[in-house]
Amino acid sequence: MLGSWIDVVRIETDRPSLRGWLLGASVAVPLLTCWLLSFGRGSIADTTAVLVLVLVVVAAAATGSRSAGILAALAATVGFDFFLTEPVHTFTITDPNDLETAVLLLLVGAAVGEIALWGRRQQAHASREQGYLDGLLGTAGAVAAGAAASGEVVDLVRAQLVALLHLDTARFDPATRFGLPTLDGDGTLIRAGHPVDVTRKGLPTDTEVTLPVRHGGTVYGHYLLTAATRVVRPSRNQLRVAAMLADQAGAALATDARAG
């Protein structure tokens, strides 16, 4: 149940209008949890209360917002102090053991939250890599089976390039020579004879980038890639997949050329 809720929040918090709601909940839920635990104060061990609060912090961090995880850790510590340590309903801690527990709660909550965020980033990375592979295999399968005409493959690859590299637009041009920056097959962008670190500087916003469509050493045209409205920094793997997708379009065009 908790996992399903987190999955929903992960999706919903991509909407800016709900970010404030998430941050508010990240403060309110730990405080509410501490208030509820206070009714069992004396019968519930501090270690049990701390574990419950750490779980709440992990749930907040698992939504993918570092701010939510940090706020939840702070709120859990404040709530533990106010509701569960002597003297209650004050922000004073007289017992050194309680002070140590509060500090550990803050540190453990923040650390576990960071671990949860790291795990989510790793999961997202793996999901993206699988998506790249699925797109490439799908296009290769269509070419190998001859299930799609070359024009359909070219257009399919164009759409995949836009999504893969977060472009504004992409279009296919049958011209075989351009003087524009060129994306090589190994994922390297060459501009004016020099490689460009796209992962740091991003794709050029002042000009189109050409992606050759080749097969068997023959160039059948270029995709002209445009990223003018914002700086996009695709990874090396994304650029390599883009080059491989262009090769699939080249294979389809080569098949049509042989048939003609």
C-alpha cells in the first residue's frame, strides 16, 4: 500500500502545482506521527518511535524530492523533541540520552533519505537505459522484418531522436554533405574540427546538428537536430543510441535503394 502511494506521488510531483502540497505533507506527517506516538509514551520505547519516524522520512524521500526528505527529517526531530522527550511540549531536552537520540534521528533520517534518493536515481537510470534499448530493438526489428517502408522507418527514428535527446525538432534531409556540427557514430559531437563535451556544454543552441544516416559506408542523408529553446545535455549513451538509430534508418534506405 505504501509502495503504491509512493509511486503515485512520484508521478504527481512532476507537476509544480503539487510540489507545495508534498513539502507541506513532509512537515505535517512526521509531526502528526509524533503526536500520535505521544499517546503511548511510557509504553512505546524511544527506539521504536525513532524507527517509525525513520520510515516516515524514507517515504518522503522516496517521492524523489530531496527537499521533502530533509524537511521530513527536521520535522521528525522537532516532533520527537516536543512530544516524546521530557519535559514534554517544550523544545528543551534535559536527558542527555534523549538529546543523543534526537541528534541520531536527524542524522539517520537524513542519511536514509539520501540513500533512498540514490536508489531511486539508480532505478531511473536503469529504466532509461532499458527504454533506449527497447526503442533501438523495436526499430531494428522493423527493419529486419521489412515490416515498415523506409519512409516510415525514417519518420519513426526522427520521433525517437526527439524523445531520446529532448530536442525541439528533428528532420530528415537526403543531402549527403553539410558544414554543420556533426554527431559521429561513437557519440562524439565534432564542431569546426574539434570535439565538444556535450554532457557538460550541451547541444549547440545556435545551430542545427547533423546526424549522418549511413549503411555500408554510404551516406543516405542526415537528420538535422534542433535544440534551440533550452540547453540539453544528453549522456554519451544517449548519443550513441541516437547514432545507432540513424544507422537503422540507413539500413532501411539501403534496402529500398537495392530494391530500386
